[in-house]
Amino acid sequence: MRKLIAGMKVSVDAKMEGPEGTADWVEAWSDDYGVMAQVDACLLGGGMYPGYERYWTAIQTEPDKPAWITGNPPTPAELAYARFVARTPHHVLSSTLTSALWAGTSFVRGLEDVAALKQRPGKDIYLVGGARTTASLIDAGLVDELRLIVHPLVAGVGKALFATTQGRRGLSLREVRQLDGGRVSLVYGIG
Ligand SMILES: NC(=O)c1ccc[n+]([C@@H]2O[C@H](COP(=O)([O-])OP(=O)(O)OC[C@H]3O[C@@H](n4cnc5c(N)ncnc54)[C@H](OP(=O)(O)O)[C@@H]3O)[C@@H](O)[C@H]2O)c1
């Protein structure tokens, strides 16, 4: 069965973003999890999808301009992720959204659809976020691996990755790497 691999950039207190709705401590929204080569589909929540579509469409169409959110020109790794986005089907978990700009985007309506997606033949699936979707899919036992990039700050007030998590779940540490800028990459298996 295909694995569902979640990748999240968080502060030390596991915040995904600050009170203003962005993680201004993240310098680039590149794939720092090394997930692109092993997946052929992305899954994300209806809450984050419109902003995600806007961010990567802007980089695809105007790669020389400062990117929305970071305010910096896209990095080479962000440009690589923008190309990955263009060739990779995206599945959006939502009971309310019905349309998307990208032809490769389709909608899944509940946990059974996510379980069915994992049963289809193919490479692994990248769970892009957001917080509520990741928490609910971990609770449902559908996420196989959690890859965190921990940034060196206590963010304080903000949206926590596990704010809506219901159940306790053990994790097995698979890999730890120190990255530049004081960041740490952690890979956990979810049993
Ligand atoms: N730091 C990072 O690495 C990172 C990564 C990704 C996202 N983010 C941030 O996270 C934020 C978005 O997170 P979020 O928690 O607000 O929203 P979200 O998880 O993207 O989306 C939540 C929505 O997904 C749907 N959903 C979730 N679980 C479901 C289930 N079990 N069954 C059916 N539908 C389900 C529902 O959509 P409907 O209401 O339409 O049914 C729900 O309202 C964004 O601001 C983004 O910037 C940060």
C-alpha cells in the first residue's frame, strides 16, 4: 500500500503559523523533507488549498518576482517545487470546496476516500497540510510517516499542529539531521 507522508515546518512549540496567519520564520516553502522523488500525488486540506494554489501559481507564472508570504524571490528549491506541483495530481480533502484553478486538482470528501486513495496503485502520497487535516488523518491512523522541520524559536500564540488531535499515538524516530539556520529535520514512523 502507498504510504501517506506528512511534512510540516514548525516552531519548537509546534506552531505552524503565528497569530497573523503566516509562519514568517520560514524563509522558503521548498521541499526540505526530501519527499518529491518518492511521491506521485499530494493531499491537502480545504483550509490551506486556496492559499497554496495562489502561492505556487504566482511562482509558476512570475518566477522572478518576490513570492507572496516570504516576500523573497523564489529560491532554486522553491522553483523545483513549483515544477513538481505542475506535474503532480493534488487531492483536496473538503466537504465544501468544489472548484480549483489547476486541472490536476480533484476533491476527496472524507476519511474513506483518503483510505481508498492509499489503496490505489502508485508511489507514495505527500500530505502537505494543514494542521486540522494532518491531525485528523493521524487520529484516523492514515498517516504513515511524519517529517518535521523544527525551527529554532518558541512562536507563542499561533496555530498549533496538534491543536485538534484527539488521541495519543506512539512514534518511532527514524532519522535526525541538523540543517542550516539552526533547523532540525526529524522523521518519525507512525505505528
Ligand atoms: N508550517 C507548515 O509547514 C504548514 C504546512 C501546511 C499548511 N500550513 C498552514 O496551515 C493552515 C491551514 O491549516 P488549517 O488547519 O486551518 O486547515 P486545513 O487542515 O488545510 O483544512 C481544514 C479543512 O479540511 C477539511 N478536512 C479536514 N479533515 C477532514 C476530514 N477528516 N474529513 C473531511 N474534511 C476534512 C475540512 O474542509 P471543509 O470545511 O471544506 O469540509 C476542514 O475545514 C494554513 O494557514 C497554512 O499556512 C502550514
